[in-house]
Amino acid sequence: MSPSARWSLLAVPAALLLGFIYLWPSLGLFRTAFNETSATGAMIEALSLKVWRELMADSFTYELTLNSLWLSVTATVIALCIAYPISLFLFRTESRFRGLLAVMAIMPMLVSGVVRIFGWLTILGDQGMVNSAARWLGLISTPMHLLFNWTGVTIGLAESILPYMILALLAGFGRLDRALEEASRSLGAPPWRTFLRVTLPLSLPAIVLAAGLGFVLSMSAYITPKLLGGGRVFVLATEIFEHATTNANWPMASAMALYTLALMLGFLALANVLSRRLAQ
Amino acid sequence: MAYLELGGLAKRYRDAVAVADVTLAVEKGESVALLGPSGCGKTTTLRMLAGLIVPDSGRINVNGADITDVPAHKRNMGYVFQSYALFPHMNVEKNVAFGLEERGVAANERKERVATALDKVRLNELAHRRPRELSGGQQQRVALARALVIRPSVLLLDESLSNLDAKLRQTMRREIRDLQRSLAITTLFVTHDQVEALAMCDRIAVMNRGRIEQVGTPADVYERPATRFVASFVGSVNVLPADRDASGGLIVWGAPIPGAKSFASGDTDVFVRPQRMRLVAPSEPVAPETPHLKGKVEQNIFIGDQVETIVSGPGGQVTVQSLSGGAMPCAGAEVKVVWKPEDTLVFPREAS
């Protein structure tokens, strides 16, 4: 056996696990999407495109798609604006607390999503920290509605994808070399010009990669839109769950899940191509 | 007043002194090497000059103007980085044009100056290549063109040749030197390679532990080293611990060293360069004023055009370097090692 073949044996346990918990159910999903649902709600074994036709004919599907896209894009952009400076700082700092700071930045990943949402409820609620502070400062007289609407979901989602984006940015900053920025300065570019002409272009691949990840995570997020949306925010992920549980329409849930998956894969592939082109 | 003046520059980090006190004057058009071992503060000094590091104290003057507090982008220094630091997302032409664009030079003049600069380093044909498509030597030349095209007041080179192979380094050394001379550009360059320093500059500043130990022409520094450190860092040297006789004369391996006096207090070492030593037969008469040691040949080491002969005697070993091709005494042969009295260097022994 060649050395590289021997090394690849190390991937076998992971491959088996993934095959079992991911590939197998996905295939099941794929199969279910071509079943039919009877009038009573029972699933009928079939090989038809009936649910697909229903899905594609329903204008609500497109509304959900636009909702999901809009939410994902805004959450990603907001998270990116926050994650970029943090990552740049973490990437560069020579502080001995660098490790600690990095752990702090990605700490939210270690907390359950549900717990984090309850955190947001106390911060964004009508009597929450934001409204109390704004009222105390005399900025507002009636509370701002920051919960159970798009605002709340966007804020919560942006926060939940933040640590992932910081990690992706840090991993993508490979070509960012301090000497390049120093070269730019020595050639006469003031700091802001250096940022625009050197730092930003060289971190574009990282930005695209992180944005792709943030986007996919936002598209598939369920807990945040569900809990912070208060039943008023409809996106693909919540609707899939709705179909699978409340409506017990598994073929429809499967078809919608596959549709979402295809959408995300498409965007991810696009981000990948873009990132690779920018890296050249 | 010299064109470039560094006065009492110092920089310390939390627990270490990088530069203790550097004072240096460089004339316009002169090329000066900062030579020293790693960690001696030479790169820190260069970076302070470029404005990339803020000194704790001291002043920097260029052409009579104090630029100590001027930010890097307003200093007009051409800095060539050890890693070249070419912008990977720009082609050669854009890299070279960068500094001119930042200075708001008009498009047609810019184009002309970039072309001239690329011409000087013989890279016109590669103007549209990306840096990663170039060899190390070509990248080095782009970095040089990029630094020179802005017509800097001082050219700063940071170990710029250390990433090249030996042969290319030799070519680039001459190329940079010729360019520096023809443009008459004031140049300061940092190196740990004494050959590079000797070959590329008008004067050398030898640095050690954050200070300049000696400034002088290459010949000065080599022939008349001011300190023990300079003597042993620039060129190779035999260090011979010496005893003192009653009248203050020095004794090495039991033999008096004519013309050499010990220091008033403390122990003394005699330094002699291997190239300045000669081997003669033990029977050959030696003038009384010629220093000589008796010893036995341990081995001959052939290093191309030179042969190093290790001679051992009662007080240790010395290395004698001679041109290869002549008859050499075999291992085990008794020999005399002689040198001219003026080649004897004397330094107090280092407290260790």
C-alpha cells in the first residue's frame, strides 16, 4: 500500500460516521421527496413529481425564498462588518492575551443556541436592556420593538454566525503580510490608503469565504427565526419544520429541504469560485 | 552637517534593549552597511529610519530636517524588505507604479518613470507578470525598482540579498552597488554577511548589542578593528591567550611576541588573522622582530583556492591560511608560524 493510501485510511472512521448520520438520511430525504401525500395526510410510496409541482406552483415558496435570502444577506453583512475588524485585530495582535481573546471571540459557539436566544430576549425585550438604556438616556418614550419581528431575527442571527465568520476570516487571512502594509506605507500611502489598496484586496478571498459560510448558516438557521421571530417571521427553514411536524407532510418537507439545499450549494459554489479567482 | 544623521537612537521592548544608542552620520551619495549578528539592533535601526518603528529617544535628520516625528508615508525613504514584500495582487508594473500613484504623479510621467526604473533593473519584458511568476532574483529587482522609482532621499536595504543563492547574490551585489553609485543615492543597508558589507559599501558600521562599535572603511574595520568584537566578527581570526613578562611584554606559547605590549591591568589576548600567518621550516632563521610560534601540523584542510593548516602548540591551536597549489608541510611535521609585527592585534581578554 502506498504511503498516501495508508494515510487516507485515517479518514475511514470519519467517512463511516458521516455516511451513517448524514449521507444515509439525505438519501432518505431524497427518496421521500418523490412520494405523495394522500388527502388524509398519509404518505403514499410513489415515484412522482406531484409535491415538486405543488412546491413550484405555490407563490408562497418564492416569498419564503426571498425572505430567507434577504435575512441571510443582511445578517451576513452585519456579522461581516463586526467580524472583520475583530479578526484583523486577532490576526495581528502580538499581545500575550491573544489566545484568550480569540477564545472569547468564539466562545458563543460553545453556548447552546436556545440559551443565547433567551439572552437576546432579556436584551431586546420591551423592558430589556436596550430599551431601558434608551429610555433612561431620553432617546425614546415608547419602547422600540426589537423582538418577534425581522429586526430581532436579524440581530440574533448575525450574532449567532459571528464566531464562525471570525474563524473563517482568520483562516483566510493567509496572504495578509505585515511587511506588505509596511511596504505600502514606505511608498507613501497613508494608513487608510494602505487599507484600501493592500489590506482589503488581500483579505477579499477571506471575506468571500466567511460570507459564504455565514450565508449558508443563516439560510439553514431554524431556532433563531423561530424563537426570535415569534411566529411572524417565515423563512424556508421554519416552513420545512412546519411541514414535517404540524402538517405531517413529509414529502413536501423533503422537497422543500432539497430545494433549500440546492439553493445553498449553488451560492456556496459561487462563493468558492469567486474566492479562488480573487486569491489569484 | 552630514546628509543623514542618527543621534542617540534608542529603542527598548518590554524586557530587552533592541537599540541602546546609535549615532551615525552618512554623507550624501554614500553607502553605509550596518553589519552585526542577529539581534544586534541593526534591523530595528533601519526600521526606525523608515518610520516603521517609533524610537524611544534620539533624533533622525535628513538633509538638515528633523524627521523623527514624521510618519512613514511622508518620509520618502525607499525600503527594500528582506522578503521583498511585493504586492501579490498587482503585476510588476503596478507594483513599481504604486509609490508614484500615491504621490499623485501624472499618468504619462508615471508611465515613463516606471519604464525607466524597470529598464534599469532589466525587467521591461516582465512588466505584466505577477510577482509569484518571477524568480527570487527578479523579485528582488522589482523591489529595488519600486523603491528607487520614487527617488527616495535614502535607500534602505534590509538583508535584501539573504534569500538568494550564493551565485545570484554575487551578481545582485554588484548590480545594486553599480546602481547605487550611478544614481549617487544615499544608501543604508543591513546585513549579517561581512562579505556583502565589505563589497557593497563605502563605510561599515559594526553593531553589537544595540551599539555601533566601529565605523570605518572596509579596510579600516578589517585592518584596524577598534574592539575585540569587531576583530572577531569581521573576518576570521586566531585568538591567542597571552602571558605577561616582567617588562609588560607578551608571551604566547612560551615565546615572546616582539613589539606587543600588554594592557596595564587584566589579561590580554593576541589576535592574528589566519591569512596573515605564514608557515616556515623550523630550521629557517627568523629576524628577532618577527613574531613566531613553534608547533606541529595537525592537518591541512583544502578549501578551493586556499588551504587551512591547523597547527598545534603548547598553548592550543592556530589556523594558518595559505594559497593552495604550493608545497604544504605534511601532518605531524614541525613548523614555525610567523607573521609581521604590524599584524599583531592586542585586546583585553573578555570577562566571561
